[in-house]
Amino acid sequence: MIEERAVILSLDNPSGDSIVNTTATLEIERKTACGLCGQTRGCCNSIWGKLFAHQSTAFKAQNRINAKVGDSVIVGINEKALLKSAMLLYMLPLATMLIGAILVKQFSATELGAMLGAAVGLALGLLWVKGHTVSSSYFRLQQPVILRLATDELVVSLN
């Protein structure tokens, strides 16, 4: 499980019957290495963040631990599901692009034909990925899970 710390922004209860079946809207707590981001001194990474609009995005997860708004929680996602998603989203379109280029190159003597075959193969691969990810079984595996409440560990400095 890949774990990250998040804060609960809001709670939804679509069925209205029980508190345990709520869906929480979460936001990842951003961490900085030195704590100087956003200040005038330091490494100026905040300038890159402002330039490229690095903003936190909210996401939803099932609230099975009965956490409340404002609670800091540990959220996890299955690393196998993450690896499968990366392979599906990157490798499959790349493979279909190469197959399209090779097939068209076999029947066409021009480089333009191979480029068009690659473009068609890429488009077909992306369309297949989009159709595959629409299924509900795919999304069930990819959903983040609230694992537990986050407890602040005491940092003991040894001098």
C-alpha cells in the first residue's frame, strides 16, 4: 500500500442511512523539505509552483473509519493497481502506435504512411484505454482507501 497523509474537507452521505457509508472529500497535505516554501528566502521552489500552477486537488474516498471533517488521515492506494494503471495508460498506446507504424510500413514504401499508421495506432490504443477504464470494476481497484487516523509522531532530537 502506498500511503499519504490527507485532510478531510467534507463528508457526503448519499444513502442517508448510516455514518459508516459516507464518502469523504480529501486533500493531500503538501510537504516541503525545508519549510521555507512561500517565503522570500530559500530555494525559490514556490516560484515554480506558482508558475506552473501546482494546486492541490481534492479527491473522494470511502470513510469506513468514521473520521470527521478536519481530521488528518492516512490514505492508501494499492501499488499493484497503480502499476497496472501506469502500464495501461502509457505502454498500451505506445505499443499500438508501434504496431500501427510497422504494419503500415510493410504495405507502404513511404515514411508518411508509417507516420499515419503510427498516429492511427496511437489513437486506437487511447480509445481502447478510455473504453476499458469506463468499467466500474477498473475504478473499484483504483480507489484510494482511508486506512486510519494520522497521529502526530513526537520528534525526539538527540543532542
